[in-house]
Amino acid sequence: MRSRIPLLATLTLAASLLAVPPAQAVDYPFQNPSLPLEQRVNDLLGRLTLDEKLSLLHQSQPAIPRLGIAYHKNGTEALHGVAWSNHLNDNWNQKFASGTVFPQAIGLASTWDPALIKNVGSAVGDETRGYNDADPVLWGLQVWAPVVDLLRDPRAGRNEEGYSEDPFLTGVISTAYGKGLQGDDPFYLKTAPVLKHYMAYNNEENRSLTSSNLTPKLKHEYYEPAFKAAISANAATGVMASYNVVNGRPAHVNTDLNTVVRSWTDKTLYNVSDAWGPHALTDLQKYFDSKPEAFAAVLKSGQDSFTIDGSDITTMVTNLKAALDQGRITEADVDKSVRSVLSIRTRLGHFDPDGGPYKKITKDVINSAANQKLNRETAGKAAVLLKNSGLLPLAKPQSAAVVGPLSNKLYQDWYAGQMPYQVTPLAGIKERVSDVSTGEGLERIALKHLASGKYITATGTGPNDNAALIDAAPTAASQWDLTDWTSGVSTLRNAGNGKLLGGDWRSLDTDDDEPNGWYVQQQFALERQSDGSYLIRYAGYENVEGWYNLPDPYVTVTADGALGLAPKAGAAKFGKEVVADGIAAAAAQAAKAEVAVVVVGSHPYVAGREFHDRDNLQLGDGQRRLIEAVRKANPKTVVVLETSYPVIVDAPTLLWTTHAGAETGHAVADVLFGDVNPAGRLTQTWPASDNLPNKLDYDLAKTGMTYLYGKSKPLYSFGHGLSYTTFGYQGLQVQGDKVSVKVTNTGKVKGDEVVQLYTHQQQSRFKQPVKQLRGFQRITLNPGETRTVTFQLKKQDLAAWDYTRNKWVVENATHDVLVGSASDRIRQATTLRVSGETVPVRDLAKTTRAMDFDDYSGVFFADESKVSGEVVEGSAGDWISFTGASWGPRLTASVASANGGSVELRLGSPTGTLLGTLQAPATGGIYQYGTATATVKAGTGNLYLVFKGDLRIKDFALAR
């Protein structure tokens, strides 16, 4: 999601469209709660005009007064609380309270506690109902949450929105959160959760133009299951299409939405587009030539709602009518999607005279005392103790130095609401320690233009008060507090006016209190040169999706001495002068205190966010130096790391939390002082270095990303997390479909353990993960207490996708059964012999899809047509291979090529023995397929198809 219905546009909708009809007697069958859902939907559908039907296909659905139907808006953001209440005006904030902001989604998953997360989802669902009760125009009941995008690369800008790199864990947590959001009534929905974003969406760089290359195996085994879990458990009512392209076809016209996704449940789903996504098909992706063609394809692909043009339905209705007139869709296609709309709205109680059972929830639930308590509990359970030198838990110190850029400040992310209050780490610690000193630990610097000798100086706080080269000696207006966040990106706060230096792609000013906006323009990177000078890169700009054309802007000085932005070749050189050393001051405070707590981390708007990926995972240089200086001054130093994603940092005692909402400070203090024994666990691998694969490569089986396929030693492993007590494991047994192990608290304090079950298949026709999570339980044990933990492991759970036959297969194989406290800390192991199939030798005499290869190099997975199907597209030197196959001499292939090309068939390797060459004719275009034939040498073994020109292969057969 990249935009929402603007507040002013919403408020200025015609009153007649927004009028909510009063509760009334049952006049029509669709208003009768005692009738079956299908009968109610059919009755209402039959009463609607074509124009009314079309209006219901928009995010902003006007009222239909003649039928007593109120206005409805899709798309309340509810990722970890009701979002965007912070974007409303003063009148709103005077009228309504801000809601509960829970820990970020990755923090929720770090609890590994589905029951707790269901409670969080329920609280968010209650508050959504509360906001809807206060203003049903602004706050609709279809919620766009949870996000189940898999976190296969921590550099992705939206990392904080997802749960895990693992599809099983993601599925369990999303199911729990979704069930909480929609409530426990067997028919009615508290809210209607929609999963984001279908699918394989994990990069912001050119996100609408890059294609996620998915092998059939990974598509079925890795990318789909994260969505399937919640849908098949009836814990979500639909999915949102993603911005990216998948195997050459934009996700907004992926017919899997209508076929695969809907096959996972017998319930009616209500799928939606992402904001502006249907327009991207013509305006950005250039996939279709006209809007009617594009909009028709969106509807037929299985999406029931267009999230475009704010609250204005005109463009959508006009183009869908044109599509009807052109025969691209029929009214039956419209009716199919409208049924989805009406089904979910009926279950939300929209057509019941009393509004349904959840209508009684009022705005009084917003930020209730119970939700505040739940928030604190969740934030505490989400915290992960990465390392402990023995310093924690703290033993009632008399004094403490609490320092760092995040010590006394909480930040909200793009999909959060405004926090109604803030308990910072400093505040939480002050409640327990009488003598506390503090400081941000920042350097205050001046930036001297080396050519002129003048300093970058703030001139005011208005948008036209541009910073300039003015001061010949540093004054408050030319001094800046430098915060090095992550990935080499910093913010600069003016010492004189307290505002951040920012830009607008042309000039620089100081008119913002915090990083903000869609394009976060308050970001800079100070790049040290070999001569000791600095170039200042404007990192708030990102040349994404072809919108702008100024790559890598740097601060420059124009002929008249003004500051501007230009390519690197025109960058000005600056000297960095430290005016006041906050790092040294923090170290001095730490030296005088009994203990020191250094709170460092990321800013949710800086160095990555929606529309902006990260370049690396390094903690900022200034923050690293702060940790080192404080540790040197006081060995009793705890580092609290507050980030939305993995970063590369180390310390003897290190506690990690996400940006955990209003109760962050209480939760941090609860863990530091031992009131909460930490049991949060990492839900993604923390790499040990920035030497990572291309972030646009989605084939983790090849790249080695995630714990599933990674073989190098990470900084911290998937599932990692420490405790203040110890646990022993013994007696692992596998009996039938049950796996059991005894776990004992062998320490001196009560604590939680997250018991994790993994398997590894020792022999397989297919490449298998290093290990794979199959189950987990978070349990609480008193000192000396033992509990038997039992997991269900069904034979079918061990199935792999057999792309040679396009079906799931359980192979005849031995599996390692592994139980432990992390993916790299296996405490008990045994083996399980599974009686299954032996995958037969591949017979290429049968027609074989080119996409069902065993291996590949260089090729692109492409769209067979603009409707369905996938093919392999290659150029000279690219290849696909088929392992352990047999084939005959008569080759027939379905190919497409604008100019013709050829394919060599080779034995054993891309340069092995030449078996024959297929000449592919020019077919006239990439979607125009023709038949090509050739005679080759028959044989058995590993067959390679090596491209010698630009063409697409749909399928082939090597008949005997």
C-alpha cells in the first residue's frame, strides 16, 4: 500500500453519499439475519443497477440510500494497531483518542506466542470497531493486515511489516493475528482481514518494474504457504495484490488470485488491489495499451476492489463500462466480484438492522487500560536477549547512565498510529533507579565548505528558508547534531532552531521536526574522501520506478553561493568539524554510574522504508563509537538495540527490540531488571556481513538466503534468543505422527523456553533445505519443572513439490528430526524413516514444460500470455537443464521469438557433447508461438538446453 484516501477528499464527499441510514425494520430479504448468506447476497445483487454494482468495486463505496445501504470504505491499516490516526487534523485529535500502538509486526512474531498474538489482533479489531463507531467514513472495517511477505532479505525497506523469513512461522502468526482481528463469531466478522501482498514481494527498488523469478518448487514450497495458512484456516477474508511482477506478469493480473488462492478455502474471499496498482499496468509497467483492457484484466484475475483515485470512483466506472462495451468483460464478471463484496459486507453486519453483534463496540475501547497492559506484556515477550555477559538481569543499581539517540525517544513507523503516550527506555529505568543521568551521545558538528570557508547555515523554519553558506565561524545556526542511523544514512538537526536539514530535490531547508513524508527527504550520507574531506549525499531521494531522473544527488554550491543538489561530479567538498563531543560526554556519565545502558538502533523512516531499500546492514559509525566509548568507560554496559531489521553490531550484553510502541520503555526495563525473563526469538537470520547476494534474486535455494538454505555462519541464527535461566532437553521420541521431548528448567528462576522442531530430509530427488521448521511451542517452567512437549508431524507435512510431475510427493527417505532452542542450537536429534514414493526417471518423451527444469542459468521466467501460463525466456549462453532423464531423437518444441534463434541440446553440462540443434523460426512476437522440430541423439543422463539466440520455450517433447 502506498497511498490512502486523503482526509480532505474524504471529508468533502457529498453528504448524500455518506449518509448512514438509521436502523430500520427488515424490508428486504438481504436485511434478514435469519436467512442463509447466499440467499441474502443473491437478493441484494438482484436489486442493484449496473451503476450501483460498479460503484461497489471501488475502495470508496458510495451509499445507496434507496436500499438503506451506508457508505463503506475498504482499507483501514491495522498492522500493529490502527494506523494513520497521526495524520489527522487537530479537530480529530480533540475529538478522538489515539489508539494502542503495539510492537511492529516483526516484534509480534518474535514472541513466538500465537495465543498472545490472537489477543493482540482482537484488541486491534476492537479498536478498529471503536474508530468505526466514532466515524464510519474515515474508518472502514475491511482491514489491510496482516502482512505475510516473507523476509528473505533484511535489506528490504518494508522488513518491519512482515513476520519472518520462514513460511511456517509466518503462517502460524498471521493465522493467530487474523483470527483475533475477525473475532470468534462463527458467521459475523469483527473486521475483515486482508493479507498483504500477493506475492513474492520483498524489494522496493523499482518494485513495480522488477520481476520476482520464482521456480515452481520455491513458489509452491516457500512463497505460497505463507498466504495459504491463514486463508485455509479462515483467518483472512482475502488478499491484496502486490506491486511487483512475478515471472514476467504483473501481480495485479495474476490469475492465481482467482484460482489458487480461492481454492484454499470454501469461504468467499474479497480480494483487493494495492493503491494505484491498476493504473501501473498502463502508466508504469506498460503491460496493457489501454485502461479498459487493464481494468478488465484486473477484474478477471480475481480482484474485487480497485484502490485508485482516492474517493473518486469516476475513472474506474468509466473504464469498466468501456470494457463492457468492448466485450472485454461481461456483467456476469462484474456480478462475480460484487458477490464477494456483498458477502463480506453482510458478514460485517452492514445490512443487519442492528449492525450485527460487533456493532456494540464503541470508541471507549480505544487505548483502554486493558490494551495498554496487553501492549506492555507483548513488548516484553517480544524482546530478544542476543548476548549476555552475566550482567543481566540488573541487580538494583543505585545509579545508571542511560544514553543514546533512542534513550529518550520513541518513533512510529509508516503503518503506525500516533502513540497516545510514550514510555521511553529512560522513563522506564527512572522508575526503578533513583540516580539516572542521560544524553543522546551525538556529535554536534559544523560543515565547512572548503572552497569558500563558510558553513552550512540554517536561515529559518519555513519551506522557503533555504540553508545557505553564511557563517564564517560556527554559530548555533550552523551547528548540527549528527545521528548516524544505519546503512550509512544520517539525520542533521540544527542546534539553533531544532529542525532537521531536509531537501526537495533542488535545495535544502530546515522546516521539519522529524523525518516524514512519502519521500523521506531528511536523510544524508557523509562520505569521507581519501583527502579527509566529505561529500554530502542527499539520501532522501531514490530514483525508483522511473519517476525521476537525477541519480545520486549530492550537495553542491551554485555560482552565486547557494546550496543545491547535483550529480556526484558536481559535489562540493566539506570539512566536518566536531563542535561538541556528545560521545565523550556520554562516556563520562557512564564512568560515574554503577551501570550504563546504551540505547541505539534505527529510525523507522530513515535508511529504508516503503519505496526505499537499504544498501547494507551496518549500524551507524557514530552509534558504534558510542557503544565502544561507553563500554570502555564502564564495563557494566548493556546495549539495547531498537531496530526494524537485522543490523551488524556486537556487544557482550545485547538486548534487541523492535520499535515496540508506547510501552517500549516499560518492556525494556522489565527485561533489564528481571521482572520479565526474556524469551523472544529471532524470526530471521542476522547475517554476519554485508556480502549478500543480489537482493532482486528470489531463488533462495541458489543464493543461500535464510536459514533454510544458508550454509555460512550468521551473526545470529533464526530462532536465536537467550534466557536468564537454562533448559535441559531429553528423551526425544517419534511415535506415529507425534514427536515428543522432555524439557526441564535447570536454572534458578522461572522462565519461558521456545521449543523448536526442525526436520531435514537426508535423501531426495530434489534439493532440500538444510533444515526446516515444523513446529514450535513457547512454554513456561518453574525451576526444576519438567514438561513433555508434543508436536504433531504428519507424513504429508514432509511432502516436496515434484516439478517433474507437478504434484506433491512424499519420498521414500530418512529424515533427521531435530529439536532445540534455535536453528543452530539443536539439543536432541533422531531419525525418522518415511515410506513413500521413489520419483521415477524423468521421461522427456512426454511433453515437458520448460519451466519444470532442474537447474538454470541466466534465463528469465516469463509470461506465456497476458492471461496465464509461464515460459522460459533466454538469450545466448543461458541454459536450463533436466536431471536424470531419458529422451528420444525426435524433438518438437513450442517456441516464440521475434527474430528467430536456436537452442543446442548438450549432454552433461552446458558445454558437453552436442546432441543436436533446434532452429527456432521468427514467430512475429513473444506471445506468438510456433512449432520447431529437430533430430537429436537419443540418450539418458542430464540434458542441457543452451540458448543461442533470443527466444521463449513453452514446452518440448523428445519422442522415441
